[in-house]
Amino acid sequence: MKWSTDRINYFIERRNSNLSNNQNRMLNSLLNRKSHHITLDRLICTPQGSDTPVYITKPQTIVEQARLHFQTHAGSTSSAIYNSIEDLSEP
């Protein structure tokens, strides 16, 4: 019985903490949403101005190409292209 009460109290505290500190986690929990992650370790793309596909395995280049894709081709409403976290403006 003691273990159950401690566990219940832990989750109550966690939920209260999420309410004030991590709304994203709280909403995901309330809506039963699961986070989905993908791992990109290789990429085939056709560089602009070329007809020949290129096979990329270099992690930094994959990150750059994925960022470029999601900022320009995947329905982004922003015209800004960010290359690093330092490019973002302060809130």
C-alpha cells in the first residue's frame, strides 16, 4: 500500500510540475500523443542545378540538408533560413 501511495504522489507532483514548467509534456500526456523520432544516417538528394543524385553519409551535411528541406520545401511559412541556434532572435 505504501509503494502505491508514493507512486501516486510522485505522478501528482510530476503533473503539477509539468503544468508550470513543461506544458508540451503535459499536453502530450493529456492527449495521449507519443513522440516520434527519425534517425537520418544517409541521404539521397539532387543538388540544385544538377540532374545527378548524390548519396550523403556525412552527419553534418545530412543535418544541414534536412534543415534546409524543412525550412524551404516542407510548407514553412517563414522566409528566414536558420543555420544555428544563434541565428534565432530573442523572445
